[in-house]
Amino acid sequence: MSLTEWWRSKSWGDQRWVFMVFFSVLLLHCVAILLFTSGFLLTRTELPHFSHCSQVSQSPCGLPVSSPQSNHENVTCWTKPAVDRIVIIVLDALRIDFVAPSTFFEEKKPWMDKLQVLHKLASDPESAARIFKAIADPPTTSLQRLKGLTTGGLPTFIDIGNSFGAPAIVEDNLIHQLVANGKRIVMMGDDTWTQLFPNHFNKSYPYPSFNVKDLDTVDNGCISHLVPTLYDDDWDVLIAHFLGVDHAGHIFGVDSAQMIEKLEQYNEQLEKVVEVLQSQSGKGGLHENTLLLVMGDHGQTINGDHGGGTPEEVETSIFAMSLKKPPLPIPSEFDASSCKLDLLGRKVCVSSIQQLDFAATVSALLGIPFPYGSIGGVNPMLYGLVAGTWKNLEEGLSQQKVKEWMQNYAKVLCVNSWQVKRYIDVYTASSVIGFSIDDLKHVEEIYAKAVNTWSNSNSNSTSFHATSSFDSLKTQIDLYSNFLSSVAELARTKFTEFNLRTMGIGFGILFMSIFVHLLFIVKVDRVHKDVFAPNETSPVSFALIVSCVLVAARACSFLSNSYILEEGKMTSFLLGSLGVLSLRHSIMRKKMILEATTFILIISILRFTIELNLSKQGSNEVLDSKMYVADVAPLLPLIILAYMLYKSIASCKLVLKLVITGSIFSYILVALHWILESNLSNMTHPIYDVIKGNVIPRVIYIMGITQLLSLVVFRFFEEVERAKWGETTMMKGVAMLSTWSSTLMILSGRQGPWIALALVVGGWMISRLKGLEEDQKNAKIGVLACYSSSVTQWSLFGSFLFFCTGHW
């Protein structure tokens, strides 16, 4: 049979042919999307190189080269060690307004001014403490931020896929350099650290971080080990990662009693930590030269969400306190702090730092090589806060001390810039695309100017002079800082690999598959009209035009950030528009008015659930205030669903009857699950925990999979009477919805049965309304026009329910 004869044949009416054709088109779509995304998703080449102490001899900075021979020997590697110990306390999702006084913000909120111990220390002129607003780079998920903090690089959005199973970091990083240079590390808290850095810690106390509903397990684990570990002398770096604030934000939102309770708990714990550190900070004490860092990895929105690049998500904080106070503040030229009085009238200053600079700054303070892929710079405010970066603490004039510190800082920036320049050169040579020639030329010119100035100043002058020395050092520091900031900005805009060839091939296949798809739809449309509608047919309808416009508009709108952020509301608007169109048709034809009205009513009710989920605190207060009502309420939609399915069994074939009966049994299991979890049950025996936690959910999942497989097998072997084709299809849709609904309930919490009821009822209404385009008197339109509105409604309805469940 030739291709033309095959195209014109009526064997297309066979459902197996249709299935095979559309499965092939689906496969073509998948190949196109896979090719396009493999070239489009931003990636960065991870170089397999590591920094070593001996490599600094290649730099133009003229530094001595030596390697640490023991844990406590104060020797120079790339920079002179400035601290002996560092305590890093990570408070996950720590917003800047959790740490800075409320006077720095336009409006005071309930969650502000809870970390009073940090305000007290930052305002005390006798302590070397400072609050920093830290700016993170998106994506602002915990794994990517930890990766960025330790490597000094820019993780990309494709790394988000690893957030639920973090692979070990293989490129050079801060933790690797600590271990390679003899530093002993103790870690406690979020188990993501042990996944990212296996076998790197001398001691570790990891706790599972996946359950966001658990606000206390990780925090209590940190609390139980943190203070006792501060009295030990078998570590150089201590990392404690708390998760309570992050989880409280995800579940309850920032404006919640649980969030305030967590912040107050942190304040109490930080007071104990500071008390222990200060008690042993005297001369010869265990913490004489210790640096305390209390920091967040990212921020969070009012709803507790994070991952994107909004100001609330990228603005976090760092509190730094050196136990040994430096003799002088750093020169005002490097201090861009903003100072205000807090609620108690104390002067508190807040500086700014890029998280990109964290790895380089900590490496410089500890005297270890900078991670090979780090592109951050050593922050002057944090570096100058540590007394170890100053010389001659007990003697010498103030002006002389300032110049000596600037000379030391200039040397550090020299090493810092050389390391970044080395990485940029190697990355460009190793990467497929890398940086453009013009960009490389620009940073090369900036770096060359800085190096020439450094070489001239060191060859022409061996001592400081009153004015020229200070100005020349300031110029030198500015040149290096300009180079580092230029590279950082360049990396933020171009540090990705777009494989344009792969993207082009994928895009071409995608367009070709869409064109082929349309051809097949037209062919099936003709077969449908030949079989079902021998009368005059109309290929185009108003509903078809509207549906095509909405689909095209929604596809294009994904290019807009504002649409993506408001997608839930916009989806409800588009779905409501199609619902109004269906109501118009039902009124004109004087049929199915009840179904169309019910569908619009469902959309309207669910629209308010989106608004309710925007305020997590409000929704939880309603549930908590009427706990027993919340326990009983989910049983009502279960009863309604079971009754509806029971009534529909009579008109079904055997397989569908079995599937629907299985769904009713699943509803009974779901009801049992809710009763065992609710306050209505006083059963405390461990066997009941096993039943409700493991047995019931797994039985529901197994039954759901079995039902789906049964429907697939039934689809292949059944013989459909054309006269009852529409009715049979509707019952299959009901069976499919009932199969999914039980799994949806068990995963969605208390709102699950209500969403499942909306899913089944809404799906039934869409199925019933699909025939409104069919004119019974004159003709029948083809399948393309007949199903355009209902298929579009199905697509929008599925997305709409996703947002109604609280996802965002």
C-alpha cells in the first residue's frame, strides 16, 4: 500500500491505528523536548582541578610558600592565618529582617527584633561584631546555596533536580581545602552536608531534613551537641545547620506563631553559645582567636517559599563576631555600612556582602588555598573585623596600623585576583563556549592594569610615606576590587553553556512534530465525520477559535516572569472564561444549564482556596481553632464520592465495575487513615502507627496502580459500540478520575478529599458539556472542533487543581 493510499484509507477508524499514530507523535515530542532542554538548561563546566599551597609561587604577589604541617602551626600558605577557629551556625532561610533591627525597615512586623542577642553584640562598642545583609545568587534552594557558599561559584538552575538526593560535590571547595590542609571539622544538623561532603568530617551528627512538617528534630539535634562541642579542643571548624525556621516558613508562613517561637528559641540558644565563647576568650583561652558566624543560606517569602530571585528570597544575613577585638576599625573608604538606632536606642550598623565572597573570605582568614573555581572576592568589612588581619596590635601609631592593614589586604586581593584570573583562563580553554573574546579582553585589561600597578609599587617603594603610601594602597585595592567585581558580574550574565546547535535541532523537531500532529488530527477528524456524521459538517466553531487563542496565549505567556508568579490566578481566569463560554452555549441550546452552572460554581469556590493558601497562617489558624471540625470535615466528601461512584456502577461493564468498586474500598481506607491520625482516635499502640503510616498508604498506592493497569488492558481488548461511544468514554473518564483520587487524597492532607471531589465532579461536568458544540438539527462538526473546548478545559482544570492544593 502506497503512502497516499494509506493516508486515504478508512482503516484509520481502528482505534489501534489511532493509538499507535499518536503514541509515535508523543515519542517525537519527547525527543524534541529532550534535545531542546539538554541545550537550554543552564550548565557550568566543573573543572577537575584543585588549589595547592605550592601554586601561589606562580602568582605575581611575591608571597612565601609553605604548607601547614600540623593543626595548630601558624604558617603561611596563600595568606597568613588570621583566626584559629571558626564556628559557623547556619539558620536555614534566615531573612535579613530576622536579624537586622526593625528600625531598618519601613514597617515593624511581628517576627522582627526576636534575635536580640545579635543586636546587643552588634551595638556594643567593646565587641568586634557586625551584621551583614548577604545577597545570594539564585537559585535560592538550600543545596545550591551550600554548593555556592563552599565552592565560591554559581550553581545553575539545573542543579535543583538534585535537591532531593544531593550528589557529592566533586569540584574544589572550602570543605575539601580545610581537610586537605589539616583542619578538623565537626558538623551537626541538616544531613545535606554529609551528602555533599562524604568522609570529610572528623565528627558528624546528621539529622534527616526531608520532612518539612518536622520543625524540631534537626534543631534539637543541633542544640544537644552544639554547646558541649564548644568545650572540646579537637576541632578547628564547627558547622551547625538549623532547619526550624525554613520548615516553619514552608508550613505556616513567616507571619505565624510557630515562626516567632523558633526565632525566640534561636535567640536563647545563641545567648548560650556566645556566653561559652566569651568565657573562654581570654589570653591563652580555647576561644581566644575564634570567629563566630551566624548566617542564612537564603531568604524566604512571606509564604515561606524560596528558590527564585525575588529580593525576599536572595536577601539573607550574616552576623560575624571576632572574640579578639581589632585595634581599629577599617578605613572609612571600605566601610559602606548603614547605621541606625534600634528600639532600645543602641546604634547598630549593617554592612553588605555577596554570598559569592564567602568562600574566598573564609579561606583568607584560615590561611588555606582558595577553591579553584571560586570567583568571589575577600570582603574588606568581614576581613577587617578579625584582629588577626592586623599587625602590631600592642604598639605603633594608628595611621601606621591602618596602612599596614591595607598593605596586608592588598596582598590578599592580589592572590585572590590571580586565582580568579587563573580559573577564568582555564575555564575558557576547557569549556565549549566559555566567555566571549571581548569579555575576556576587557577583564584581561583590568587585571593587567592592577598587576602592573602592584609590580611598580613594590619595586619602587619599600616603605610607607605619609600621604602617597595611603593613596597608592587605596588605588591598588580599588583596581583589584574592580577586577573581581567585573568577573563576578560577567559570570552572572554569561557563566552558562547554551548548546545552540542542540537547541536548534530540538526546536526544529518540535515544530515538525506539531505539524505532523496537526495532520493526523485533521485525518482523524475526517474519519470521525465520515463515520458519525454523514450530513453536512462544519469544520470550525466559535469554541474552537476561542480554545486555540487561549492555548496560544498561555503558551506564550510562560515567557513572562509576572505570569509565572501569578499563574494560579491566571489559570483560574482562563478556565472561568471557558466555563462562561460553555454556559452561553448551554443557554442558547437550552440544555445542560445545570452542568455549566455547577462547573462555574466549582471554579469560583476553588478560586478562593488559592487566596487562602497565600496566607498559610490564616488557613492554619482556622483549622487549629476548630480542630474537631477539621477532623470530621474530610469524611464528608469521601461519603459523597463513594455514593456517586456507587450510583454509576450500574451502567458499567465488568472491568469498570471492579475498578470503581476498588476506588470505593480505597475511600474507606482513606477514611480509616484520617480517623487514626485525628484527635477523634485515642489509639496509641505502636501497631496503629504502623497501620496509618505504612500499611494503609501502601495498600492505596498498590490498588491505584492495579486499577490503572486494568484500565489500560481493558482499553486494548474491549469492543466499543459506536452508538454508545460517548457514554462509554464518559464512564472511562469517571473510572480514571476515581482511580487517581484516592492517591491524591492520601498525599494532599486534609484538603485531599475536597480536591478529589472537585476533580471528579468537575471532570464529570467537562465530560457532559463536551457535546454543546454539536448541532442536532443540521449537522455535526468534526472531532477537532467538538472536543477543542473540553480538552482545553481539562488541561486548565488540572493546572488549576495543582495551585488549589497550596503549591506555588
